[in-house]
Amino acid sequence: MRILKVILIVFTILLLFFMSLALFHLEETFGGNSGYFIALIFAVLGFILSLLTIGYHVKSFRYYRKSKAYKKESKGAFFLRFCAVGHSVYYMLFGVLSIIGGLMSSQASGGAIISIILFVPVILFGIFSIYETILLRKRIKRLENEQETKDEIQAIGS
């Protein structure tokens, strides 16, 4: 699971890079019409969620250590986990909408195939990110239970 977390971190950084490039090219693409502001809000949301998700992955990497030493979650862990799930849903939605847009805009050309090739990995990234978040939450619960059991045994022995 540690390798999946590293892959998710790298893929999130790549998506953050491409999202920042998209932010710089939005005005020339949309020309300042109403679609520009919607795209700008969508891109800024993706940018912020990506940054928070990187923070989540870095902070939660400690739960994959081989040693079973448990440290209690910080107070912001729920918020970061919520942002990570929101980030995954965001990119799944982004990938699905991009594929639909590619299919609708290029009925006869090969743009639909390119759209599918480019955005299916984004959808898979969202799915694997949610999967990893769920598995990590289960691991944290298990570590909490193990720590409570150890503390109870220590209390009895004292």
C-alpha cells in the first residue's frame, strides 16, 4: 500500500502541475465570457483540493510504517481526509465530463479516442485514491484498537 500512496502523491503533483498550466491559459481559451468564470472556479477548486490532498498523503504516510507504533490522529485529519475524498470525486467528475465533452465535440474525428485515452487514467486515479483513503481509515481504526488493547494490558499490569 505504500507504493500506491507514493504513486498517488506523484500523480497528484502531476495533476497539480497541469491544473496550474490550465489556470494560466483559461483567459485565452474562453476569452473572458461566462464560461471563463465557471472554468476558473473549477480550476481553482481543483488546485486547492490538490494541495490539501498532497498534505493528507504526506501526513498519513506514517501509518504505513512497518513498526506498529501508533500516534493519535491530529485534529485536522478529518478535514484533510474529507478534502482527499473531495479531490478524488473532483477528478473522477472531471474525467467523465472531459470524455463526454470529447465524444460530443468530435463526432467524426479521432478526438474522442484521444479524450478517452487521456482521461480514463484520471478516472482510475480518482477510484484508486478513494480506495486508498478507505483502506487507510480501516488501518487507522485497527491501529487505534490495538493501542487501546495495549493500554488496557499496561493498566492491568501496573
